Amino acid sequence: KFIPVKEDRFTFGLWTVGNPGRDPFGLPVRDGFSPVEAVHMLAELGAYGVNFHDNDLVPIDATPVEKQRIVSGFRCALEQTGLKVPMVTVSLFTDPIFKDGAFTSNDPRVRAYALQKTIESMDLGAELGAEVFVLWGGREGSEVDAGKNAVEAMKRYREALNYLCEYNLSQKYGYKFALEAKPNEPRADIYLPTTGAMLGMIATLDYPDMVGVNPEVAHERMAGLNFYHAVAQALEAGKLFHIDLNDQKMSRFDQDLRFGSDGIKEAFFLVKLLEDYQYTGMKHFDAHALRTEDRQGVIEFAKGCMRTYLILKEKVAQFNADQEIQALIAEMNGKKLELPDFDFKFSPESLKALQSYQVDRTAIGAEGIPYERLDQLTCEILFGVR
Ligand code: GCO
Ligand code: MN
Ligand code: MN
Ligand code: MN
């Protein structure tokens, strides 16, 4: 029970299980799993796929010959295990050249290199069958707003995204781009800090249908926002192309905790959303094992992410089948409006009906809504006592 299978579509990044436990204050504590080791380990655990940044696989200074050797070794591991590469991304944040941004840098030499590096990553991903290309603008932001015009930055961001969409079309790659928002870290302030901001930008692009979002639990939570609400908005807009699952305490540094390890109720409603609305994309764990762990701990971490998702999925089924819970929800959602010609769509008739509406404000205002009972029952399902 709770053993993942390929159909669950769980994926991990090479950078997640490859993480050696380095942080800004301390040195690596373990050998991260190498790309080939990660493929074998994840396949054994029942994951569907593995994702990577260009430089997780191929070092930035690799020669073409080295690149070929690395990629063919990696491909061989994929073929042996059947693991897929559903998503690829590009590091536009690690190298010093990107210290003041990539697509939004003031320096056109940097902006051109960022595009070049991204299209090369798209080529690499396409070679391995990737269908989603994630863009996380980790360095697109500022500390000193005096030096970087935020209006120009938006124009540059848009110009870069339009260029990449055109490239995608010109090569017939068929990628869907998924933009990942984060409010801060590594920059003091990152542009387009929330999923909602990304959705706003997407609507202004030349090919808005080609571009969606990759929301991450930790990122909305760092900003103190409700992740479930952000994902719901993206889903309703048809823009949930990918999702980064992890966990995070509110408004702290970027913690990348194991999925479902901190905000259990929020994780539950997230899983419920993805399951109830039959999200078919990848469920990607963008997290890493605690710095206390050795390599066995990394395996426990990866298993735990998937197992928790599957446990929550079972809790969702229990919640959806619980008669008392469903009766409360039906009660809350079952109110009737006695106003025959009014249907919430504007028309002269419905307007007339609306203007004649005689509401019993006091009576409706005095009606109780049993959220306390509903929430207690939800908690009891999660506590395992129901
Ligand atoms: C972070 C981000 C990254 C991105 C990754 C994919 O907080 O560091 O979540 O892990 O998801 O770069 O683009
Ligand atoms: Mn993150
Ligand atoms: Mn992170
Ligand atoms: Mn992420």
C-alpha cells in the first residue's frame, strides 16, 4: 500500500536527489546522487521521470565531445530503467554572468547569452523527449531599484519569452513553457513574484497558449499566500502545465522540505484539487533531504514525498465518500435564490429582476454556516481517527 507506480507520474529533479546538503553556511555533507545513479534509484522507487537543468547533467564548460559522452551515458540509463524526462529547464542563475539577471539584465550581452543558453537547453530536452520547459527566473530581480528599471525589465522579460516561443515553433518542438514564480531568494526581490503575477504576464505574450505556470508550494508560502488558491486559479485558467511539490514554513528562507511535512492540511487540499480536477501533468518534487541525512536519508526523503502524496490521495477519497462531510458541503452549497428571471448573466430582463429583489438581509445574515464542524471532521480524517 502507498507504493508509487509509473501511472502516478511522480518526478524528481536531478538537483533534488543530487543535492549534497550544501547551504550558505555549510559545506556539503554527503555525495549527492549522480545523474546516472539518480535515474536508477528513482526508477527503483517507482518514479515516472527525472527532470534537470542543463548544467545538472552537462557542466557549463563541457566540450562538445564531453557533452555527447555524458548525454549518451544518461540516455543509456533512461533506456535501461524506462524512466522518462518529461521536463527540462535551464540554469540562468548559477554562473556569475547572471548575477544581475538573465532575460532582464541591463546588459544586452548577458540577455543574448541567456537566450542562447536556453535554446541549447531546449535542444537537449527535445532530444530526450521533454514536453515541458520550465523557466524559473531566480536572478531576475533586484536589490537596488535605482539601477534597474522595473518597467524595462518587464518588456525584456516579454521579449525573451516571445523569442523562445518563436524558436519552439521554428523547431517544431511542441514544448509547453511553464513559468515558475518565487518572491525572493536568491534576489532580495524577484520580478513576477507570484503565480498570479506570472498569469498576468502570460496574457500579454505573442503566444499565450504556449505558456503556463509551474507553481511551487514553498514559493507562495514564503510570500504568505495560500498555495491551494494559486493552483486553483491556474487550473481554472487552463494554465497548470507543471507543479513543484515540497513544503515550507511561512515567510522563512527557502526550505525545500519534503512534501507534506509541514502544512498537512494545505497539502491535503492541494492533493484534493489535483485529484478532483484530474490534473494529468507531472507531480514534480522540488525539494531535498535535510542536511542531517546521508545517502540512505535521501532515499527515505524521496520515498516519503511520494508516499505522503498517496496517503493524502487516500484521505481525499475518504473525505469525498464521508456522508456527514458531504452533507455539510451540500448544505453550504445548496442555498436557493427565488428570483425567476435572474441568472447572474447581464440582460435587460435579469437587470429588472435584480432591481426588484427583496432580500431578507437580517435573516440571511443570522443563518449559521457550519464550517467549524466541517473543519473538525476534516482534521479528524487527517488525524486518522475517523
Ligand atoms: C528554487 C526553485 C528551483 C526551480 C528550478 C527549476 O527555489 O531554487 O524552485 O528549484 O524550480 O530551478 O527551474
Ligand atoms: Mn523552490
Ligand atoms: Mn529551493
Ligand atoms: Mn521549483
